[in-house]
Amino acid sequence: SREHRPTLLWSPHSSDLFALGTSDKLSLFEFQRSPSAGDAADFDGLGGIDSSNLDFIGLESLAPPRAPQTLRPVSAVTDVSQLTCATWSPRPEQPWTLAVGTATGKLVLHDCSPSAPRAAAATSVVREFFPCQQRVCFSIAWNPIFTQLIAAGLDRDRRDYGVLVWDVERDTSSFAAASSGTASTAAGGRGNAGPRGRSDGSLSNSISAGSAAAGRRATEHRAGDAESAQCYGYDVTATVLAEAVSSAHAYAPLANSEAAVAVSWLPESPHSLLVGTSFRWLRLFDVRARDEQLACHAHAKAVYGVVFDPFNPNRLLTFSDASDTPAGVVKGWDLRRLSQGTPLFTLAAGDAGNDRQSGGGSAA
């Protein structure tokens, strides 16, 4: 496995907030600027304007000194165990919820709120999801549209799946009903419907009318709208012991007996998950059908990174090790031509000037 390094995450909810994750701790920090130093200046004919915007009219040198920025610790979660990766909740009503992948394969939701109520023996853990076979969780991705879904990429085990997509809203009471034969779910405790409609008793039994409106917005692929300020299937106050859910009840198990070292949701197709495997492949899955839709021989070694262009949903980058390039290799791809297996470009990660073209074309 790759050497563990600290995990850094910018908050999607605040421009000044970021998280630092280590193996046994998750810390949140906030940038602050002293209000004592003026940030606004008055010039004849200009009125009061922000000094940070003066450079485009050539007056930056006349602006008052900008206030120094300081870093303020916001919260620290110390009951993190063997953190390997993390992601922030995209829900605006849950700005302090983070999901953590661990070295044992668990996916753990933590409440990192600085004002979170804590009993004497309380924990920041909101809910836990764990594979049947313990192994490293390499990557996690929270679906930005269907925000009840989180994908986890795990190390290979011949008895289990490499990707587990979890439904964090699912009511665990349906698991007991299924095991007793009283619930109308598929074998293994999984329903056969997805975010478009469920038969497993998860959302249908726990979502209010306000969340139904949010569901309609999700089907319209509008990620930026504010959702109902409710916690549907889990309690983010974390004042009691969290629920634990096994992979037997995962929403969608994918990539059987294969290691998944990178996972990423398609920006304009929230039912689709792109997976980078430890054995050179990029695989595209539809989580509703739980089937592979496409496979591309992307690299000579493991595909460690799958990153979409935030301004062009058809363009993505992948990263892998290479025997002849110590820093690794980066490739650019056009999602629409991924099945052809021809990248837009290939370059050595350690030498941005090395323009080794192996493909060509445009992803406009």
C-alpha cells in the first residue's frame, strides 16, 4: 500500500475553513483576519472599496496594509482511528459532518461541530459502516447530488467487493425486519431500488415532505440548492453510541474481488461512479444496476487518482506510478471517448515541461 500522509480538505461550506486529518486525529481550522487593520480605502471619485480589488486599477500600492491572517483551531476530534482518507458532507445543513475511511475498511461519519454536545462517554462518531472482510479503505467520495450515498474504495479481498456504496440515510430497523423474513427486500438485505425510488424502507419511511422536494431537485441534477434542514437517517448530535452497519447491507457492492484505490462520482451523472483499480483499469459503474458499464486500460500500474475538471464535466485526470518516472504519470481523458483508451495527453508528474503526447484531441 502507499505511504500514509496527512489528509487535507477545504470545507465546501466556508471559504476560511479546512480540515487536517492524521491517523488518530481530525482537526478543523479557520482563517481569521484582524479587524483592527483597515481593509477599505477612500479615494477621490472611488468611494469605499475593498483594497484587495485595487490591483486591477493600479492603486494597490496606495491601499492601507492588509490585515495579517491568523489561524484559529475550531475543533479537534480525537476518537478517530487509523484514518486513511476523508471527505466533507456536501449538505449545507450539515457543515460539520465529515466521513472518514480507515485502515480496517470502516467508513465512519464524525460530527466535528465545535459546539457538539458530548456526554461523559460520548463520541463524535455518528454512524459506522464496515466491510465483512477487514482491509484498507483507500478512497471515499460523497455523492454531491444524491447526498445519502457515499462510495468507499477498498483493498482487494477475494471474498468481498472492492467498492461499497453506502446509503447513510437507511433506517437500520429494516435490516432486522429483513433478516426475520418480514421485509420485502432482496437477498442480502438490499432493496432493488435506488435514489429514484426505494423498496428497502430507508428513505420512504424516514424522509419528510421537505426532503421529498430535495429529492426532486436531485433528479434534476441541481446540486447547489439548499436542502431541508433535517437529519434523515442518523443523528448528528452524537450523544449516544453510533449505529454500525455491515457490508451485507451496502446499497451497492461493486468490483468483486478487485482493489479500488480511487473513486469519483460523475459530475453530470450522479448514478455513475468511476473507479480506479490497483491493476491499471478505470471502470465505470451504474450504481442502480450495480453493473460495469465501461472499462479502460488506463495505466501500466494502479490508478491512484481520478479527478474531474470542475469546469468541464467531460474532462478528467488520472495518476499512477511508473517504473521510469519516480514522480509518477498523469493522464488527461475525455470521458466521452474513454472507451477508446486513448488519453488526451500523458506527462511525467515530476516534470510539467515534459510534454509526452500519446493521444490528442480536445475535451471541449
